Amino acid sequence: MTSAKILTLVPRTILWLFLLLTAFLMLFPVALTVLGSFKTNLEVTVGATILPKVWQFGNYSTAWKAANFSRFTWNSTFVSAATTVGTLLVTTMAAYAVDRANFFGKRFYVVLQASMLFISIGAVVLRPQFDMMIGLGLQKSLWGVIIILISAHASIFFMLIGFFRGIPRDLDEAALIDGCNFYSVFWRIVLPLLRPALAVCGLFVFRGAWNEYILPLVFTMTRPELQTLTVGLAGLRYSIGSASETQLMLAGACLSILPMLVVYIFANKSFMQVSAGAVKG
């Protein structure tokens, strides 16, 4: 083997080792969670072995019944779907207006959106948001959670602006010549071209809403039937008795991952299209 090939092979080997190490560090906790969901509570607590001595497949059925998974899954699906639709509707119109139109306060609006990237909605503004929902009569409703999550759309807003800038303005001018106005250009021309980008942004929004914990916990304290899956999972640990049932919580966590996997499967094609376009560009 020549020295030139060796010099080419060494960086590639280091890159592959780094990628394998990164994949291992990311997947190892997931593997421990899945394996722990098939263990007894004693095995999970002691943690002496990675593989369960006796596979406890009944943990999943017990967790499903104890946590009322069907109800909590529906609540999480409703919150995530409504948040995704609302966020995409608001952000696409806002990004289109900022990218294609000139209006008073445009620069201030962009700066305001940028500042929202550094504010945590779960800590800094939770109390004011809850007081606002009390004024609207939504403090005991999932709609209060949905409205707050839709308002936290700054990152999606800037992502969509980048996609809008990739659409040639010549299409807008051609549509305006054919008789379209500013709004019909958005609905008929620009929005259909954004389908892959909307699928990717929708995936991020859905994941964030699905994993949200603080807001559903606060808004459903007096109405347990409205709890989302993330809130219900926390109660699985003491769902049967006074003793901690960690293996049930792990089984519930594995079940809660399945809907996100389904959403990713449907959005995977669009995600790969956007990624390939970004690499090509």
C-alpha cells in the first residue's frame, strides 16, 4: 500500500471511529431503556446485568392498563397535531410576509423573533402565560397548552425564511402577471413548493409538542383525564403501590416512542429530500 493511500485511509478510519462512537453513545441509553422494560423491578434497581434474566413481557400490558395509555395517547396526539398545524400556519404566513413584503416594523419583528430563541417558555414566562390563560378561561384545558406552544415558533420561523429565500422571486412575478395577488401567490404557488420543508418543520414541531412536560403538567393538575403521555409516564412509577415500579415507567417510555417513530417514517422522505438539497446546494 502506497503512502498516499495510507494518508487517505487514516482520516477516513478516524472519521468512522468517531461516528461509531457517537452512534454508540446515542443508542446505548435507548438500548438500556428497552432492555430495562423487560426486567423485574429488582433487576432494574440493582442494575447488575444488562440483559434481563427472565424476560417480563407482561410489563407492557401492565403499564398500558395502569397509565390509561389509550386516553393519554389521544391527548398527546391531539396536542401535538393541533400545535403542528397551528404553528405551520402561523409561521409560513409570517415568514412569507417578512421575506416577500416590506412593511413598517419589519426589522423590529425579526429582532423580536430572534430574541425569543433565547427565552425558555417553560421557566421564565410560565406564570404570566398561565395568568393569561386564566383570563381566557383556558387554564383547565389543553387548548391553553396548544396556544402557548404555537406561540413558541421562533426557530421554525427562521427555518422557513431560509426555505422561502430558496424559491425564485421570478415565480412570484410570473404569477402576478397572470392575475394572482400577494395572497394567492402564497397559497397557489409558494406553499405547494414548500411541502418537503413543511414536513421537516412539522416533524420538529410535533416532536417538541409530544415531549412537552411542564405545560401539560400545570394545566392538567385539576383534570387528570386531560394528562398527556409524558405526564402520565411520570405517574407510572407509583401506579400500583407505594413501592417504586421503575420497570413500568421504562415500558411506558418505550410505548411512547412508537408514535414518534410512525411520524418520522411518514416524514422521512421529505427530510431526506431537504437534507440532500442542502448538501447539493
